[in-house]
Amino acid sequence: MSATEGAEATPPPADDVRYAVGEKVLVPHTDKFYEAKVLKTEISPTTSAEASVNEEEVAHGLRSYFDKSLEAVLLYRSERAHAAKALSGGLVASSVFGAEHLCRLFIKLPDLLIAASASEEQDVMLWMSDNIGTLFLPKEKYINAP
């Protein structure tokens, strides 16, 4: 099979919902391209150890978002029972679900980050306000600008 034949048979991410829901099909689980493997393949050795560490951190964060958000926002209603069965053995989503669901995460990621950031920001601000006396210097300790 040529690459173009495979590409024609695969719905692009934009058509994913129409294909999965409209045709009432499920993406089969495979050990070939599950999410964690896709990310690991993408993180190639770099010349900089710092860049490599940063890439690993990003991949870890994506895996974490993927695992936590799959059942809540990445699955279509028709996929939920199939997913529950696939994850019933204690597997994490990133070791079962693949590129189709990873694309869904990338599409929803901006909204997820805004929601998480707002929640974390609020938590930090509340903590800071509760600890004003220990975190901030009193005005008397300020120094004059030159």
C-alpha cells in the first residue's frame, strides 16, 4: 500500500468527529502508535542536554494532560464504553489511545490551559494573600531608588 492510499483511508483530524460519530466507528487500540509512543518518537536526541530536558518536560506535561483529560473531554459519547473497557486493567490513557486522540488534545489544549491557569493562578493568589506578612516586606523596609 502506498503512502497516498493510507492517507486517503485515514480521516483528517478536522473530519474526525463526523467520521467517528456519523459512521459509528471506533478507533482500534494498537501498540503501534499510542500517545506516549508518539511523543517519545517525536522527542529526538538533540545536541543540547538542556533542550532535551525541556522536550522531556513538555512531553511529560502533554502525557499528563492527555491522561487526565481523555475521559472528560477527548472522547466522543460513542467511544466511552470502549474506553472504559480498554482502561479497566489499570492502564493509563496515553498507553492505549493514539494519534487521533492526541490531535483532539492539541485542538482542545488552549482551552484546557486557560482553565488550568486560571484555577492555579487563583490558588496562588489566595495563598499569597493568606501569607502577606511572611511573603512581602513592610513598606518601612523599602529602599530609595537612586
